[in-house]
Amino acid sequence: MRGRVSSRRSDDVIGLLDIGTSKVACVIVAVPQWRAAVGLNEVAVRVLGAGVCPSRGVKSGTVFAFQEAEHAVREAVAQAERSARTSVESVLLAVGCGRLRSATFTAETSVEGRVVEAADIERLMAAAHQHAERDGRALLHLNCISYRLDGTGGIGHPLGLAGSKLGADLHAVTADDAPLRNMMHVVERAYLAAVGLVPAPYASALAATTGEERQRGVLCLDIGAGTTSLAAFAQGHLLSCEVVPIGGQHATFDLAQALSAPVYEAERIKTHHVSLAGAAGDDRESIAYALADEETGTASRTTKGEVRAIVRERMVRLFGEVASRLERSQAARYAKRVVLTGGASQQAGLVDLAVDLFARPVRVAQIEPMDGVLASFANAAFSTPAGLVQVALDPSAGMHWERHGPRTAGYLRRMGQWLSESF
């Protein structure tokens, strides 16, 4: 079957772009146009190449210097283009800025005929879009948890069913408009068109968690350098999605300030000498480090216990903020386990600390390697680009598609059609 299809297939080349606090990553993929016909489980996005470089001009996921951020994006995209031996004009953009906010609500409309038709569903979703984008918020993601017909809930696909009142239980992810526009402006300055906007926590969670975990209930925490994103799922549906402006870099800064050490020395100590597990028997062990603003060779000393306490305090505060937001979203009771991902999730003993604080099973994500991409991408620090690959394969995943000029119109037309058919 695959051989017969391959002779007539054609692909769209698109970039997957993640602009973070510590790095910018770009993956270029060829998306099969024919995947809707043969079924998503039977095809795969072809990864053509990837690039990564240090991020500049971005703090806690938010752009503060256009030119610096633009140069970083250009560098990562250029690397990916050289690796893929092709150029890219359109990207799916992972969004973690703009105070991401989740909301669940119900939308209703009257069924105009005797049975539910596509026009009824489209009218319902149009009303949901308007509701989600009130108060100057920009819609990034909209997923239908279930439909209801004449008060009966739990309906998966209402098309063709008889009834007079159609409703839907919906979940939306929105962002503040201004920070989002700044991020998109950076992309445009690099001569790219952001044709799709994907909440970064959602993309990361797709790569870090399994379908079974998302069905049974899971909380995914992507702990990056400047932010920590959270995404909660149950019964396969995204229920909560937020970003906390605290990441592993903040623990590094805490150490640097407390020890009067350069940031690079604080990062070295945190990475190689700190474990956040319970009581440690080596707390009195001494650590030598260079002082900041001192002549070369001037050193000081501290103990593992001291640096462990500093890093642990920051991570306890982070997990406490996550727990508070999870409770406010009312998604806490659905999270049966916790999955940690992101570069800072590799901190020794972090799983033990999370188990103590969340009282749930906790594991660190294992990111599957992508064919055509450097082996270094197969780790938790690159869960968002890996998740974007899954989003590129499934245009009905609920993200918001932007509308641009003729060069992306064909791709967007297919995306829009499949997206509308998915509701």
C-alpha cells in the first residue's frame, strides 16, 4: 500500500520553530499532503534537517531586543536549511510568551434543520472563537472536549444526529496580544511567515508523554532556562496550559548571587555538584570556585549542603507555583502522574523532590530520536521541537492557523479544511 501511494505523493516543506530563553531550535520537515486520505497512523513527517543556536534578545520567553532575537532566529534557520539542503519560508511557531491562559467553557447554538449539519458546527465554533478572543487575548489553541445535543453530553461526533440545540464543552489557550505580536515580528524580520501558532507547553507535552498517559491523566512540566510550562491532559484532551516565568536559570542566578560567583561558575556547580534528593551524606564536602570580579586565580569555597539548599529552595518555590496554578485550573485531580521535560529537568534528584511535593509518580521524559536530526536533539531539552513534528502531521490538533499571502495559501487551505472537518 505504501509503495502505491508514494508514486503520487507530494510534500510541503515547513519549518518548526521554537524560540526559547536559552536556545532557538528549527526543524525542517516535509509534510505529506496525502496523509488525510491514508490515515495519520500510516504516514510520518519526513525530517529533512535541523539547526540550533544560543538565544539572544529573549528573556523568560518574551522578546526584549528585536535585532538580537532576529539574528538568533536567522542563524538557527540557516543551520537547518544547510542541513536539509532546502530553503523554508513558512514555520509553525511554538508560543510560550504572553501569559498563556487556559479556559474551559460551553458554547451553544440552535440547529437550523432537523439534524446537525456542518454549518451548525461552524457557527458554534465561530461563537467559541469570539468568546475566547475577548479582552484583547489572541487565540492559540481550541479543542473540543465533547459535544452535547439537547442537554445530553458526552457526544463525540454530532454530525447527522437529530436535535434542536447543539452545544460543546471547549478548552481554549490564549495569549496577550502584544508579546505575541513582538514574537511574530521577529519571525517576519527573518523573512519567514508564521502560518501556525502552537502553545509551546502543548507541543512539548505531545513529545514527552504517551497517548496512554494523556488518556489516563498526566501533568507535563517543561522546565526550561527562563520559564516552566505546564500542560495537563485527561481522557486524551488538553485541559490546562500555562507558563510560569521561573526556570532553571533562576536557580543559577540565585547561586551566583549567594556565592558572589560568575554565572558560568554557578551553572557548573549546579550541574556537577548538586543533587536535590532527600538527605545527602556529602553535604559537608567542600567545593572550590572562582569569585566574580576578582583577579584570575582567586577562589573561594562552599559546601555541597549550602549550594543544595539554595537550588532546592528555588525549585520548591517553582513547584509550589505550579501546584497553585494547577489547583486554580481545577485540573489537579486529573493529573495521575507527572512527567518532567526540558533542559533543567536533568538536575540530579529533581524527580525525588517532585515526588515529595506532588505526591504522584514522576518520571523524566525520554524523547524519541528523529530521523535526519542530530542525535543531540533526542533529549528532554528539545521536547518542544519534537512535539511540533507531531503537530505538523496532524492539522486537526487544535492550533490556530494564521492567514498570509499566496505563497502559503495552498498549505493553509488544506489546513483550514481539515481543521474544520475535525470539529
